[in-house]
Amino acid sequence: MARRSRKVDVGPERKIFCNRTLNLRSIKAVGYDMDYTLIHYHVEKWERRSFVHMKRKLASQGWPVDELRFDPKAVQRGLIIDLELGNILKANQFGYVKHASHGSRMLDFDTLKQTYAETVVDLAGPRFVFLNTLFSLSEASMYSQLVDLLDADKTPQRLGYSDLYREVKMVLDAAHVEGRLKAEIVAHPERFVELDPEIPKALLDQKRAGKKLLLITNSEWSYTLAMMAYAFDRYLPKGMIWRDLFDLVIVAARKPEFFLGEQPFFEIANEEGLLAPVVGQPKPGSIFHGGHAGAVESMFDLRGSQILYVGDHAYGDVHVSKNIRRWRTALVVRELEEEIGAEERFSMEHIQLIALMNKKIAAERELSQLRLRIQNKKQGLAPAQELNLRALENKLRKARSGLLVLDEQLAPLAQASGSLGNERWGMLMASGNDMSYFARQVLRHADIYTSRVSNLLHETPFAFFRAHRSLMPHERSLT
Ligand SMILES: [Mg+2]
């Protein structure tokens, strides 16, 4: 049987990574987001179209945007927009800014230091905007190019950097609200959707294992229907359609409010999406517009910890569901596949880089020791057997030039390592030697994370994901 021959050995880029131990057997319901979770889009194609729609809208309002082009390499998920200075930032896990661009230009090291040495990114305030999903790329690319226009005094109105961002948001929402983009995708899903036959199979396994399956999406009904039918029905057993997989479908969920508030439920009464009020308690088996997480728990008589929610939005899908409702969480991070591949291809250089870094650390330590010996010698504090000053200074010169040679060897390797993933910004999960701000969000809010939902197929609905204990620096030095 095909089922027995299923390949269980997947490459590292398709593995499930675990931050907090999760036993799938104790999960009674699995909720799924749709866009970029159950349905994966060609990011570049989608964002390019979104950019075109924004441009058209801006042009109609008199903006000189003709020359602007979406540049997929100029931005990545997990970056942060600084509304005060009109910059785009990459921060490390502590919120310190490690890379920044103003408009389309990267800030050099000294400017970066001068601007941000005392700044810690804090998303709670109004100054910073976090790029949570792959849908944010066109927005950030547009914003940075409009900053160039603003600086060149070419915008139709005089605006601050923060007002400029509001304009971009308004235009982006208008593009979405008008539904032009989505209408295009519904008309030609084959151009935009990357099909994955294993996703419906993974969900089928979960359903057969007795888990309740929930679809909870912010997308509207007509769009959800078109996308799910396109991406799922062809891979399901004969006579089954996507709706048969789910015990509950909620569209227009308005996450994150879905997890926070008590929005009313409306029932989708027919295929055209006619809304009908819900009389009494909402019941499983229906398709709803709106609603809230608390009612979903009571509908299935489940506690938060018995529900796993799988989504790609670092805030709307996993942060609030975990922090407010205590649902278990899985984050879909598609970029992992490319980044893990890039890291693997770099592994030989990486070993070299570590060896050279260790040499540099030893050389720096030697240099510090020599500096102290010279200081002691000059102040008459050196022991009797100490070398004379000239010999010590010779040693210091040699050590310094040795360090320079090491730096020269290190530079190209460090440069190559820093531009893995994205030439400008580096890896999504890393910031130099440290974890990126995005990675910290993943670590804190996602119990597990993986590149795509179909990776669950290889793990089965009975998997036990165990977290490795994370090590403090003093513990790491002992391993
Ligand atoms: Mg999504």
C-alpha cells in the first residue's frame, strides 16, 4: 500500500522544530489559518501584483510612482519599520538594531551606530511596525521607495515619515478591499497558488485519528471557497470535498480580535455567502462569518491546551492565541527551507569561520595580556623576570599584525555568512552571531515551527515533539 511506502526520512529543511514539548496525542482539535498556511502563494508573484495595485492607486492620487519597482530582495519578513525616522531595521533578539536602511539605501556602520546605539526596539509603542507575514513585503518595499521620494521633495503633499506609512497602509487596504487582487487570483489560481498534495493528506490523517479540524481564516467566504476548492478537492478521496474535512469553518475571523474579544457569529447560509444570524449557541458543522475563540472552546468542550492552532502570522496567529487563550501553537515559516539549504551549502566555510574566530579570540586575549604587561613594566610593577620594554613592544607589534592577517582571512567569510538568506539582511532567524528579533518571537510564542503544513504528514498525528533544553552561555562552555 502507498501508505506503507511513505517516505519518513525528510531533509532537515522539512523537519518540525520544537520550542516547547508537544504531544499531538493530547491535542483534540487542530485549527488552521488559510493564507500562507494551508494555501501557499508564489510570494514574488503575489507581492508584485500587490505592488502594482498600490502603484496604480498612488498614481491616481498624483504620486510620481511610475519608476517604482517591487524588489523582493530589498526586504524580508521580520524586519521592523521605524516610523519616526523612515527607516527599515533588522534587530537582534534583544531589540538592538544591527542593520538599517533609509529609503533604498543601507545605513553605513557609523551612521547606524550614531542613530541607534541607545535605541531598543519595543513593539508595544507606536514607533515601530513589525513585518509579520509574507504579505508585508510589498508594503515595506513601497514604503522605502516612497521615503526616497519624500526626501527628494517629490510627494504631492508634505508628510512626516509616519504619515507616509499611513498613506501606504490606506492604499494597501484599498487594494485589498476593492478585491482586485483577490479577484485576479480567483480567476487564475494556477498563477499564484503553489499546490501541495501532501497538505490535504496530512489533514485527512488527523481527521481519521479523531481530531476535530477547524479552519479559521481572516479571508472572506467567496475567496476561501475558491482557494480551498482549488487547492484541496483534487487531492481528496473520491466524493469528498474540502468542507468534509473540517468540523468548523470560520471566515472573516478578524484575528487577532478573534482571540481577544467576543465578536458575534453569523452563519453563512448559502454558497453565495448570504449571512444569517445565529439563533442560540453556534454549533459545530456550520460555516461561520466572525465569532470568537472562547465560543469555539465551548462548542467542542475543550480547554485551550487541547487545541493546536497552526498559522503563519507571528502575532495574529501564534502570539495572541498562546498568550490570551493558551492554545498550543505552530508557526509556518516557509523561508526555513531556503535558509537551511543555504546554511548546509555553507557548512564547510562555516567550520573554517569558527576555527578562525577561535584563533582571533585567542589572539585578542594575548594582545590584552601584552598590553597589561607593558603597562606594569612602565609603572614599575612588573615581576623581576619580565622581558624588557622593547622586547615586549616587539611582541605586541607581532601580535597586532597577526590579528590583522586573521581579520583579512575572516572578512570574506564573515561577509558571505552575513549575506546568507538575503544579501542585505542576512538570515530571517539570525542577526549576525545572534538570534534575530523574529527568531525570538518564534521561540517565545510558537510551541513548534516548520516550513509547511505537509511536514506534519511525515510526523503522523501521534507524534511527540520534545524540546531540547536551551543552554545558558556558561552551560554551553561545558559542552
Ligand atoms: Mg495567514
